[in-house]
Amino acid sequence: MKLFFVSILFSVAAPVLAVSQLPMIEAVDNDLIYLSNGQVIFKDQTESKKDQINYFIPSVPPESNYTPTVLPNQSEAYKLYNLMRSDYLDEAQCTNMAHVWAYEEYKRSGLNSQKIFLFFTKKYIMRYRFGWWFHVSPLVHAKEGKEILQVVMDRRYTSLPLDKKTWTDHFVKTNRQCKEIDKISTFWNNQQSEDCYLMQVSMYYWQPRDIRLRDENGKDKTRFLSGELRQAYEQAFNRQ
């Protein structure tokens, strides 16, 4: 059983979405179709075998010069959270909301935030018939005494900023600790050993495809791209 990475428009949503808003098929295996918007499509109703499937992607993450902003205290994170726009559309996708939220705060205050990707493994997806393979939100750093906290800013699915474990518990039914990784091949190559993985990247990364391309070509993403921002605004908020 092999995983194939492809770039094909998934057209089931064609009657209601513009072509620019259609999710791409990110990857395909024997049981699942992985879409760029985070959804998975089950090919049939039969649970896959429990054996380890080796998904290999050449992966050499580059050194990053990106430095996240550190807020003076945690209360500043709460202030930023309350400034995040909440006029998202019902069908807004997490990648697009997160991209707009990160961009607008960067434009407003110059804040260098991060994105935190929560990846759900095939083991977890098949056990719970879970409909998503990833979720993403902005993450900020804030001082609290002598510590620097990492705070997830998920304006849609939580009512306040959260630490990473509390945030993942909102989505992971088992409440298992999600292993933190620095390259996406670790996720694809280890689908049976964990329920979930976490990866932090700079605010410029829009979709998992960006991370895969980074790892494959060794080039870090260092700016927002106007075409991605345009699609993110259009799909998540319908306006800038």
C-alpha cells in the first residue's frame, strides 16, 4: 500500500464553489483521499489493516531564520485574540481563517506569529471515522514570569487562547499527547504509532503542501503570497 501525492482539483463541490476555492487532492492511499482543506474522503466502509504502512517523502527541512515575536505577558495574547475577526463564513476552512488572522495581525502590529498544525493519523481517522486529517491555527509566544508560553489562538473553535495540550484535547477524543515533529515525513511515515502530531512553522505557511515542498526542496517560505491571501479571504470571509 502506497501513498501518492497529487495536485488535482476535487470537484464534488463545484456547484457551490468557484474553481479557486475547490480543495485539491493532496494525497491518496488504499482507504482515504486527503484533501487540501483538511478533509478526508473514505473510499469504502472497511477499516484498513493495522500494519504499519511506510509513506516515504524525501525530507530535509531547511534552517529557518524566522523569529516569533514574544509578547510581554499572557494578557496581551487575550487582547489579540479579541481583535481577531469573527465574521468568518460557515464553510470557512481552517487554513484560510488562520492565514487571514496571522496576516491581519502582522499588518496591524508587525507581530511574527506561528502556525501550529495538528495532524491526525490514519490510525485515529479509521478508528473514529474522523473526517479530518489536519487542523491549523495561529500560535503566539508570551512571557509569564520567567517562562515563555506558547498560546494557540483558535478564534473559531475555542472561546479563549489555550495552551497546546488543552487545544488538542478539543479535537483528539483519546486526549493523548500529540508528538511534536519538525518535518512532515515523520507524520506520513508513522501513521500507526500515534493518534496525532503537532508541527509549528512560521506564519507564512498556508497549507501542509507548503511544508512538504519546503522539506523536499530545502527552501523556507519567507513571505505572504498575494494569491494565497486572495483565496484565503475569498473562501473564509468573502471579503477583505
